[in-house]
Amino acid sequence: MGINITDKINAIAPSATLALSTKAKEMQAQGIDVINLSIGEPDFNTPEHIKQATIAAITAGKSDFYTPALGIKELRSAIATKVTKMLGVPTSADQVAVTAGGKFSLYAVTQAVISAGDEVLIPLPYWVSYGEQVKLAAGKPVFVRPTAATGRVSVADLEANRTDRTKLLIINSPQNPAGLVYTREELQAIGDWAVEHDIVIIADDMYSELIYNGNQFTSIWQLSAAIREQTILVSGFSKTYAMTGWRVGYTVAPQWFIKKLGSFIGHTTSNIAAVSQYAALAAATGPQTCVEEMRLQYEQRLNTIYPLLSAIPGVGLQKPAGAFYMFPNVKKTATMCGYSTVSDFCTALLEQAHVAVVPGVAFGMDEHIRLSYATSMENLMEAVKRLDKFVQQHLQ
């Protein structure tokens, strides 16, 4: 009879970002000079002091055995200290779960919070995995389109989509894919609204240390005790410390929730690789100059590329305040070039100009594209040059 795949798994949409990156890498393997701006990954190597501390932990035999499912106590304490210092909210190790990347943190939290039929409010544009993870938990993703010119959702936007089945709200700031950063006032209003209506909040703060040009980061976690009681903070080491390959994420929540989450983690991934935990410990407790050095380079790239991209015919772009993505509206550009959809425009751009970007439909907004500036300035300048040349050649 063979193997039958469940409806739940068949309903999962493949990751568009990974699919585009895979295609770009296949073309590169064929000797084609493709500039890949589709993947959200730092182009820096993990800082040397982190690697050396990890080697020392391996040599000392610390990475050879299982650890507690929630992570080694030293790392949980270090994360708690980091959160306390950064957000000004006393946080203990018992409020921290270490997970196999931020993505698994989000998956574990949705599995723990959502019951069948529960609705989850997800502001547009959204990171590609939010909706699929909600569906895997038998929930219903409800995508909320912002009405303000800022591109950020308001309480009015959320209220217009709230029903008696609304259980959860996901807030991502700085946001992937647009680099939007919510203000303290906006988050306070959203948090108070969520408390009023007993809605749980996931604060996806993965890009919290990548803020540019004088903008300020606020986490909804830090705003009040009432908001914290029903907020789950998710973050990790991948973006801040250029550690995507180490797969270290974490969840911060009330102690009772972390204890329950530990049972789920224990029956799924168990502990993340011990060696990665010691790498993360070195990152959290070691010198932080590397974080600022990388942030400054991202900021320089943003400030250099933003005006060049904005000058391409038909492009509409709000300057990002954080993360390392741009999310321009190119619908007018695509139409001017003779393409009926932005997705067709992206396919032609890859095949003809050898520049890989992600169609905005993957993030719920089909008039946009996402490109990452987590690559060298040389690559970015060449990519924009190719994009501009492509547009000029196809203008009708």
C-alpha cells in the first residue's frame, strides 16, 4: 500500500526563501555568476573568540554528553542576565528555555499555546514560517494588513480582525521582511489591547540588536508586568552573532510556562547540541564589540544601497530601521517591464540578470520583493547595477 502522507503535512507550503536560495546555489554550481540576495543569513563568520571557547569546551570533554532538555544552567543564566541588562526587566534562568534555533522556539510555543480552531493574528508582511507553524498546530492564521502609511499594524487593525476564537498575536520587531521597528507607544497600545482581550503575544525579537540610524528598539516584553504575564519572548544567537549554523534559539516566559515547554522539548529535540550551547555561552558572556562591528557594517550597506535602489524606475521603498532586509514595492516596475506579476519579474531577474531575490507573495504581499543586504558591499553594488540594467533593458 505504500506510505501515505497526512493532510497536515501535505498542506505545508515549502519555504520560498529556501527554494529561491537553493535554485540560486544550483546555478552557481553550474558556473553561473549569481548574486544571491534571497537568504537571511549574516555573511560574517562566527567571531573568533566564540570559536576558540567552543574548541576549549570540546577539548575539556564538556560537549560529549546529553544536557538538560532546557539547556545547561550556565547558558540559561547568561541569557537571563543578557535579557535583564538589555530590557531592564529582572529575569531568572528558570524563565529561559534554550532551543534548536529560534524557529523551533516558535514551533514549540505554537504547539503549547494553540488548540484546534484557534485563530492567530499575524501582521503583514510576515515571516514565511509563521502561518505554516500555526497550521501545524491545527490553528488558523489570520493575516492582518496594516492600514497606516508606516506599514505597522495598529490596535484598530488588530481589533478589526479579532473574533471570539482569537488566541494569539505574533509581533516581530524589527520585522522580517521589511525591517520595520515598532515604537514604544505602538507596542504599549497593542500590549494593553491584548491584555484586555486575553490574547497571548509572541514577541519575535530575533533582530533586536540590529537597529540603525538612531532608531530605538523596544520589546513588548519590557512594558508592564501585566503584558509580560501573557507574553512569550523568542530570540536567538543566529543573527546577532553570525551563528546561523550553530542553531541556538531561546524562549523567555513565565517560569510555569517554561517548565511545561521543557516537557515538550524533552520529547521532541531533547537538548540542542552541547557544543552549540558552549558556543552560545561564549557569545553571551564574552566581548560584545563584534556585535557592534557587524551592526555598523549592515548600517553602512543600508545607507549606501537604499538611495540607489529607490532610484530605479517604479520602485517604492520605505527605509528599513532594523534587521538586514529591504522590501520594496516593485509592482509598477514589473508592469513597466512587461511582467504581469512580481513573481514573473523575479524569475526573469534570476534567469537573465542572475540576481536572486524573494517574491513578496511569500510574505503575504505580492507587489513586493525581499532582498537581503547581509552580503558584501561589492555584491550589493553589483546586484543593484544588474537590477537597474535589467529594468532599463525591459522598460516599455
